[in-house]
Amino acid sequence: MLPAAASRGRLTTDQISAQLPAQDAFRGAIRLANDVKLALVVCDPDGVWKSEWGDLYQPID
């Protein structure tokens, strides 16, 4: 999902993608974040991130 508010006026409505396999969704999100120059935040409560994709930052309490 790309909130319209994050698009600096380029979008008038939130953009929500169709259901995708995890790897395709992450790749698409990275591409979109790079295209519109936005930070990317990955939330993975179901643990689908694979270690070969790199490391996810996890804060230490």
C-alpha cells in the first residue's frame, strides 16, 4: 500500500496492490520506494522473510 499522503501530491488516492507472493511483493515495494524516493518499512508478523533476501532490522528491547 502506498498512502496518497506519502506521494507528495502525485496521487489523490491510496494505492493498494493485488495479492502477490511474498518475494514479488517485497521486490515491488522496493522498486516503488526507489521510484518515489520514500523509505520502505517491512513488517513481517508471519515470518515469511527469507534469510537469503538479507537481514531485517529488529529493535532490541
